[in-house]
Amino acid sequence: MLIAQMTDIHIGFEPDAKPEELNRQRFRAVLERLRKQPNPIDLLLLTGDITDRGDAESFAKTADLLTGLDMPIKVLVGNHDSREGLVEAFPDTETNDGFVQSFFVSEGLLVVLLDTLEPDRHGGAFCERRRDWLAGVLADHPDLPVAIFMHHPPAVSGIEWMDPAPTERWLGNLADALKGHEARVQAIHCGHLHRQFNARFCGIPVCVTPSVAPLVSMDLRPISSKKPDARALITTEPPTYALHRWDGTSFVSHYERVSDWEVIAYYGPHLQPMIKHMEDERGTG
């Protein structure tokens, strides 16, 4: 199974830009790459901040750009989105107890999609109702490996203005839900930070996919609202998407930046000896 993940598209940041807002241009570029890349995709996941203001027009524009993709699509809600607007634009979206959260089992893997939105809050949220729902899903599927997708990373990156405080209650609720299941959770995959980083939460790998929209600058110095120091905050580094591969025993993630490049080697007869040598090393030749 191959799952493509895109996150933090932020359609509607510049709704009146001409000829077309930058975020929409970047989204088009990533979608075009997804269509042309050689790997057959089983599912596309959009892990939140699909829009910048949660408005119906931006959701509709996003859904329109996805028309014609030859793969199932599932969407998660981010802090810039609205649940109502998301469900209206993507009416097949599953909800539970009013939250945009669901799960499915494919090829022996339990995939859980979580809702970390609290309206009017920039950071994550995971209340007791969501905690109990996740705990129930994990308890009902005790023998399956698990992959979790959510918008907000439950980890501190060091980019202070984007990070949660380590003591936030929502992190405690998530830890409570995961208790006893940590060993079988392959990874928690997120967005929100607009930059790739890896960490751990309760011993579980946390993997953050960079944004489709412009990226957050990698500046790990302390920051203060009392001292605007002219540091770079947002950059035009290339948009990125992830491909997550489950082969029945292991879950592996790849990340590809979308920009112009040239192919400098094609697989032809001149490279057959190299491939044969590698196959012989593995005993697969």
C-alpha cells in the first residue's frame, strides 16, 4: 500500500492575487508531480490547513483542483480550516462524535485519522472525547500494527513560535489513549510545522511532512513578541509531499521536493551490470 500525504496547502491566503495566488500555483505543481511520478498511489491524504481561512470558496477551489485524480482522497482538518466547510466540500468525509476522525484497515494495517482542531486556537487540541474514541479504536484492533495521521505534531521541534508547550493537556490526553499500544504504532505522521522534522512521542516516531505552501524558516533561536528581530519566518523553499509505503511488515516514508530538475541517468543496457551486481548481493538475481 502506498499513501501520498500533502499538508498545509493554505488555499485562499491571497484570494485576489493575479493571475493566481502562489499557494494555488504550488498546489498545482505538487498535484502535477503526483500524476507523473511512477508509483501507483492507493490513497491521497490531505492532513489539514487545506485552506487559509476555512471559507467555503477556498474549500471549493481545493476540491476542484483534485477533480480527476485517479485515487481515493481523504482529508483531515487543520487549525486554519473549519469542520463544516471541509465536510461540505468533501461530503464523503467520515466524522465521529462531531470530529473529523476515522479509521480503516488495509493490508493488515490500522490507519487512524485524528482531529486536532480547536476553533480559534493555533496549536493542537485533543479532548477527552477524542482520547476515549482513539483508545476504543486501538482496543478494538489489538493485533494490528498502526499508523496515525493528524495535523499537529505532538512534539517540540525547537522552532519555538510553532511548537506546543510540553505540558499542554492535549498531549497528555493523546499519551493516555496510546498507553499500552506504543510498540505497535509504526509512526505518527503530521503537518502544521511547514518543515520536515522527526522526533518521538511516548517512544513512537513522529514524522512531519513539509508544507505545500511556503515553508517555515529553520531558525531555532528563542523568539519573543517583545522583540521583532527581523529574522526570516517564511521562505519559498520548494513544496514537498510524502509517500508512505506499507509492505505488510514495515512502514517507510519518502519525501520529495517539487521543483525543476533534470534526469541524468536512465536505466538502459549500459546500467544492467550494476543492477545485476546489486541483485546478486541480495540473492535476488
